[in-house]
Amino acid sequence: MENNQNFEEIKERFSAADIDGKIEIYTTVRGLTVDQYKELLRMFPIKYLDRLEKAMG
């Protein structure tokens, strides 16, 4: 249950962040499930995916 609460907080921070903030959160948060990462990715603006890929690469 605590993990879900933490994820809700992460989602809120992710949603409110600018592009650089979203990239930082996506690339530094650990311990999420694949589905949770996918959920964050759905909230990421598609036109900036190249920047996210570079940050992850």
C-alpha cells in the first residue's frame, strides 16, 4: 500500500514538473513497476521523447 501512496506522490510531482523535471524524475526514481513507468510515460509529451531517450541513453 505504501508503494502506491509513494507512486501517487511521484505522479503528482511528474505531472506538475516541466520537461526537464519530468526527465529527471523518470530517470532517477527507482523501484517502480513496469506498469508504473508506463503510466508516467503516458503523461510525457510525445514531442520531447527524443530528449528523454537521450537522458536514458
